[in-house]
Amino acid sequence: ASQEVKQNQVQEAKVFHSEYRTGIAILTGALKFTIVSNIEEVKLRRMPDVPGVKVVPSCWTVLLQDRMTLILLAIGKELYLLDNTACSVVALPGLSPLSGAYLHMSVSFNYKYLAVFTDSGSIWMGTSSLK
């Protein structure tokens, strides 16, 4: 993972905090995500790939659930959730498929809530568990 970060350079990075740790999520130029869960003991962990991705995500954020670090990312009108082992296509409950492409997303300080904004002007707010 460290070699890939060096070779493909950092496209974007986001720092995230919890009660016990501070971590960094990295998006490389090869459109792959790497996580450092705790900057006190740096261990790079590659996240699963998004199949067929060829463009930079329009927006992404880090979610913390049950001590797991997840990445929620949007490419156009599609949402993907990366966990330790898999990439899943997800949908926001109650948001119309006609709401357009995802532009911005933000998670609350305690990681319990999420807000998402689309290019049609729709805002979705709900729990970060996406339920």
C-alpha cells in the first residue's frame, strides 16, 4: 500500500477523528483508497477497489461504525461503500433516483449522521448507517 501511495501520489486526503484515535484516508492518483486508522502507529491499509472506476469521485467521506473505518463515495449518480473486505453499491433511503448526481457529503462529528447534496438541489439527511 505504501508503494502505491508513493507511485501514484496523493490525489486527496481527509483526516478523521474519534474518541480514541486520529486517522487519515487517502485517495491516490490511481483512484484507490488507503487508510491509516491511527497516526500514532502508522499502518497503511488498502481498501477494496471500486470496479471499473475511471474518474475521481465527485465526493467522498469517512464513516466510523463499530470501530470500523468505512469510505462512502459518489461517482455521478452511484454511491459506493467500501469496508475492509468489499465494495458495495448503496442507496439512500427515501431519495428519489431522479435526484441527480451527488456533489457533496458531510458526516457529523460523532459519525452518526450524514448529509448529501445533489446537482438537482436535493438534500438528503439521515443516519450514517444509511438506514
